[in-house]
Amino acid sequence: MITTSTAPKTTKKSGGIVGVYDHFASFASKWQSPFLLAIRLYIGYQCALAGFGHLHNFDESVKNFQEWKVPFPHVSVAISATTELIGGSLLLLGLAARLVSIPLVINFLVAMIQTDLAYPGSKEKLRHLWDNQDIILKDTAFPFFATALIILIFGPGFLSIDGIIKAARGKK
């Protein structure tokens, strides 16, 4: 015979500063998915648009990659543009978002490093990165890199196709 416990569930209520913090944390947590949606929509759209632009203006993109001393510029443009177009589109939808974030993180990390190293004096600035982060933070690829990293770590949130699939499967 199987028995179940009928003991009432108790919740511990905190007072004072801990209680205030708990309420604040609960309130802030409710904004996680809308925040993830906002950054996915903005960066996903911009990323897909950039990828399309690189493919549409392939020769100009190759010239830029050559200036930045990117190895195998034709192949690199094709890979980068396709990653941005497909990855940005999937990020926008929130479909396979964590999986697609991996190549996006790699793409934008390589972009930041390669373009920064192409300019005179940049190697010296990178050696002193902890003293001055401007070389990374002012890089146009940084918001894309940061967003892909955030989505990789936290997921796309429940306001995404991944979130809908997860809810339909009954997972938390």
C-alpha cells in the first residue's frame, strides 16, 4: 500500500532586509525572458541583416577582410556571412538558440581579435587589456558577441520557440 504525506507545506517568510531582497529578486526575475527577447530580437535582426549584407556585397566584404588580414578572405566571408545570416535568423526566432550561439560566439570573438590585431599598436593595447578595455568594448562586434554569450549561458527565455517547445514537453 502506497501512502502519501498529508503534512502541510510550510514556506518560510523572511522579514527585514532579506525579505525586501527576496521580493526584489522575484520581481527582477520576471523580467528575464522579456530582456532575453529584446536582445534576441535586436541583435538577431542586426546579425541576420549583416550576414545578408556580406553575402549581397561579397566582393566588398572580401576586400575588407583582406585589409584586416583575415586568412582565406573568400572562404572566411562565406563562413562568417552564412553564420551571421542563419545564426541571426535562428536567434531572432529563439529556435535552437543555445546551439546556434556557439558558432556566433566563435565568429564574433574571431572578428574582434582579427580586426583589432589588424591595426598598428593594437597588439600592445591587447597586452594591457586589464588596464584599458576600450579596444574590446568599443569593437562593433562586441554587442553581438556578448548577446550570443548571454543566450548560450541563460538560454533564449520562455518567449521563444525553444521556450514553447520546452513548455509543450512539460519541462521547467
